[in-house]
Amino acid sequence: MNYIKNGVISLLLVQFLKLSLVSAKLEYTVVVDANKDPSSLNCSEDAFITIMDVSVKSEGYCKSASCIIDNSDHVVLRRLCENSTNCLIYGSNFSSACLLEQRRFDLSYLCEAPISLDCSFESDLLCHWEQGTDDDFDWTRHSGKTHTGNTGPDSDHTTNSKYGFYMYIESSGKDRNDIAQLISKPIVCKHVQCLTFWYHMYGNRIGSLYVYKKNRTQMDIVWERHGNQQNQWREAYMNLYCDEEFQIVIEGKIKDSFQRRLGDIALDDIYLFEGSCENGVKIICTFEDQQACGLNNAFDEPEYLSWTIEQDMATANGPAVDHTIGSENGFFFHLKSLEDSGKGRLESSLITFIGPKCLIIWYYIIGNNANNLTLYQMSIDGKREIMSVHGDTEENWKKSTISVYIALNDKIIIEGSIKQIGSISLDDISLSEGACIGN
Ligand SMILES: [Ca+2]
Ligand SMILES: [Ca+2]
Ligand SMILES: [Ca+2]
């Protein structure tokens, strides 16, 4: 939890988020001819002109290969048009020598309009998302339960009620491996953007949910989940790095099985903002970069054990898959004792990210109820327990949600205690603005 580094930035970004939008762009070309009326460059009301290219047409006296438009004319063009929604270009505006005889050239420009890809699906317009057409079926907008029992959510995520809408893939009547895609408007590239949304994947025969980053030549998987994720809405978040324009494709896929379909996958509350997820609304520790996220082992008592970052512990008394990506390739924090008993303590860095926060932690305890995981908040007034759980017969990833009020320079302490052979694992620890609601 790199609180010190991210704290101030996080608070600023929260303020900034409401204003942060991505852009959609449309490219046009006009022919500018000095011997005719002025040419007009037009964008829609909320879109701004960017000059892309000025190239001399090949016919006439002016040979494109030999005619290079002076830099001063590019400057004039930009001054006349850029950051406006429309402008007029006269041939007489230009002074490049090669344009003197035949003032005729192509001018391509871009209309760039801010759009938001945020969508709660409460309106049937799907915001700036569209149904894919190169797929097998469409996503369905729906409220309340889906039409098939034992799969799908009972309510949407935004309103947590049967009146709120979400999108889902209706699995009944579909063929195995059928896909349905939701595709965003093109996104003008920024260094990094954070995409978050909530998904619901409940049922025995749930297929897969993929997010792709699509550019002109390829589609890359940036996020994926497979199979049953229990009857709850879960949050997905991913950084989208880019060096060119791209679209986001969210794809639901029917399970590769001949059994009756019971795999309704749902989606709600998409949110895209500039900056990385870690610096934005929340601090997230997935351990996928194999960094400890500001959590350090405290060896202040001699018998204390060490937490380590691991993956695929299937054969060594740990989870076979991590929580973030549900894969044997995913990483998590892990504590185990080779002896019968032991304790391991992790301490966060000092937190400067103050105020009411929601702390979420995913844990996996192997062993019986003698094995405990306890969280403390360490403040100037001392140490206070904020969560305590122990192992049970159901070994899987479980979630704990804790509302905390963080004061300046508080620390979070995570203590695992193993008394029976087994282990404790942690993944996807997040700290986000405000008390926990609807988690
Ligand atoms: Ca909704
Ligand atoms: Ca479709
Ligand atoms: Ca992980």
C-alpha cells in the first residue's frame, strides 16, 4: 500500500474524476482552392479542430512531390482553426512559393469531441457503447432477475434494486462458444487510463468474460475471468496503456459445453478515467507485479514468520489460483508454517490518504478454525482490531469489507496466526474513498 506516494494524488484525482473524459474523433478532408470561395472546416458543437495533414493535390502546376508547404503556412492554419469548432480558409492566407500558381490542396483535419464511456445502463441508449456486429448475439439490457434460475444477478449494481438496469448475456438458446460483444467508441490515446466495471458471473455453467484493447490491426486481451464467481457483483479494474487510438471490447462467451446453458454473465457501472487505477479512486494491491505494495514483514518478535509473494501453491498447502486473475499464473501474499504454529505480521507504510475509507481484502485460509487472520489499525492512540476471521471447512477466496476512518500517519497491520498445518493467503487489497457501500 503505497499510501505516501499516492495519497495526495489520489485525493486530487477524485476531485478531477468528474471532469475527466476521453475523446472521440472524426477525420475529414476538404479541398482548399484559392480560386474559389473560402473553404470551411466544421466540427459539431462540442468538438474541436485539430489539423492533421496538408498535402498538395497532384494535378495542375503544383507537383506534390516537389511542393512542400512552408512551416509558416502550417502555423497560420493552426492559428486560424485549431481549438475552434469551425473556421474558414482562404487561398490568400498562404504564402508557400509552390502554391502561388495553383493554390489547391487537400487539408485533412480531425474533430475531437470529449465523450464519457461511463455507463450505468439506466438509459437504453447504452451511452457510448455499441453492440458488436461481428459476433453471434447481442447483450441484453435488463432489470431484476434474469429469465433462467440459478444464474445471473437479482438486481443491478448501480441501484442495488430490481428497478436498476444492467447488461447481460442470456445463455439459454445459445450455442457453446457463442460470443456477444459490447464495443466502445474510439478512444483518443492518453498515456494510461483506468477502466473499471462491475461484473456478475454466477452459475454452474458460466463461460468467460474478456476485455480486449482493439486497434486497427489487432485485439489484445487485457482482462479475463472464467467460470463461476459466486452470486455477487465484483469489481474489475485494469490499466489501459496505449500509443495509438483504440476501442475497448467487452466480450461474453458461452461455456464450451453441451450441457444446458446456465451461464448468464452480467455487467454494470463502467467507468473510464485518465491516470492509472492505482493513483485514482483507490489503491489496489494485486501483487501481479510481484511488489509488496508497501506491506513489509515485521520481525519484531523472534518467532515471527515471513509473508512471501507466491503463485500456484496447489501442491504446497496453498490456493491453486490467485484471486485477481483466477489463474495459476497469478500472484498473492502467502504465509505458512512448517512447524505446527507460527505468526506473521505485515505492516503498511504510514498512510497519508486520510478520511473515511473502504478497505477490502480477499483471503484464503487453509486449515481449521485455529488459523486466524486479524487486521489492526495502528494510530496515535494505539492499536485497534478492525477485522478477525478464521478458517472453516470451505476453502476458497473470501472477501472482507471494512469501513475505516484513517487519520494522518496511521498504519494497517495484517497478522496471520497459524496453529494447525495450513496457510493464509491474501490478494486484491484495496483502499478506496468513502465508507463501504453496496460492496
Ligand atoms: Ca445499472
Ligand atoms: Ca452482437
Ligand atoms: Ca493476485
